[in-house]
Amino acid sequence: MNTDTRIKNVPVVGPGGRAKLASPRAKRRGRFDILPYALVTPLALFIISLALIPAVFTIVASFFKDQALNPPVRFNGFENFVNLFNDAGVLSSMGNTVIYVLVGVILSTVLAVFFAVILRKKFLGRSLLIAVLILPWALPGVVNGIIWSNIWDSNTGLVNSLLTSMHLIDTYQVFLGQNKFMTILAIEMVQVWQITPLSTLLVLASMQNIPDELYEAASLDGGSPWKVFWSVTLPLTAPGITIAMVQAVIATLNIFDQPYILNGAASTGASLTMQTYFISFQNLDFGQGYALSLIITIVTLVLSLGILKLVYRPVEY
């Protein structure tokens, strides 16, 4: 045995006078380990380049007048934001988006909880039903819009045909383009159909973590199914419901494909995201486009944090 080996294996006197060899962890304690940083760095650079840098650029650019047909680019403070809140089209789209968010978040969450309760228990064909349930979410928004444009069609649409055959209406109705609230409701039904599957899976995943012992104890205490749902299932599913509501808020605030495919550029169903597109790429006013994008981002962040504060509850089984 050479001198280096003997030095490395010199015993260390521990408590009680017993000798022990120094552990590899103790030997590495004073050494800087670069491996964790090397593994995290690519992801950090990716996030910075994809999210943080564009976000900073958007914030800065929203305070500049950047019109392709009226150069040069120059600082104008809050003028872009003032012009946006004085624009009738933007104000109309804000009202439309509020309805999209309210209807979409509430309806998709209620449906998600309903379907999750049904799918929680195993039954024949459950896996197939979950696979079919995912299909609307897996389809692109444009495809969903095209499918539902035929369903809502005022001449040959499936909805008109069903309502007529059930003698609920005498003549075919126009659901898109005439009545503003009806147009928004019809468009949001399409988005609810698309986002509900993901919300259902999120709620179902949270619901399946609830121990069966809690349901057995509630049954032994004489709790009715409705009472068990309110006192056991719903509170313990709060984390999944919170995530489902946040993703629904993000989806409804950024709705674009469905209203554009179903209703075109008409103001009766235009959303804030559509207005961002019109201002930036039709009017070529990139400064106001950046400002409106920043407003949408801030509203999304505020609503998401509000939902986390109001709905989320830590769960301890």
C-alpha cells in the first residue's frame, strides 16, 4: 500500500472514541459540484430566450410609437394605452372577452367536475370513454371552428335541424353574427367543448388521489352521496380544480381561432386577441399591439393569482 492510499484511509475518531473512515460525502463537502448547474443551464437559457427576453421587449416597446407607415419609432409614454381605451373596437372586444372568460371558466369547470365524478369509478369502457373525451382537446382550434361552423350553420346546421325536428323552433335560426350575446355564447360553446377534456383530466387526477377510506368513513357516518361530495370530494379536489380554472382563464382570455373562423372580423364576437392581430398586422401599429398584449398578459396574471388565492387549498389526507 502506497503513502497516498494510507493517507486517504486514515480513520477519523468519532463519538465515543470509535474510529470510522471519512465518508465520500464528507470528502466532497468542500468541493464545488458543477454538474447540477450544467444540467439546469440549457433549460434556463431556453426559458430566458423564449419567455423573459420577449416579455421585456414587449414591456419596453409598448411605450413607443411604432407605426410602419409613420416612422420613425419614438417614445410616447402611456399614449398607446390611452388610445386603446378610447378605441371603440377595443372596448367592444373587452366586453366580449369578459363574457368569454365568465362563461368558459364557469361552464368548463362545472362540466369537468361532473365528468370527473363519473369517471372516478372503474366501469366497463371507461378507458375508451376517456380516449374519446380527449379528442376535442387534441384537435386544433381551427379544426374545431370548421366542424362547429357546420353545426351552427343557419341553412343546413345540425342544431337547427334538431331543434326543428323536436318542434322547438318553427324556422331555422341564425346563431352567428346577428345577436351579439347569442354569437358569443355559440362561439364559447365551441371553446368549452375543446377545453373541458383537459379540465376533466386535471380534476380527475386530483380526485383519484383521495383515499377510499375517507369515503368509507363518510358512509359509515350516514352521509348521503350529495353530502359526501360537498364535504369530502370537492374540498380535496381543490388543487385540481384550481389548475383547471387557471388553464381555462388562459385559454378564454387568448381565444382567437374560434371567433375568427366562426364569425370572421365582425365586432359581434371579436376578442382582445383578435384586436391585437388587427391593430398589429392590419393597421401596422405595433406600439399599440405591444401595449394590448401587455394588458392581456397582466390581466391573465392577475386573474390566475386571484384564482390561486380564492380556490386553492392545501390538502392533507
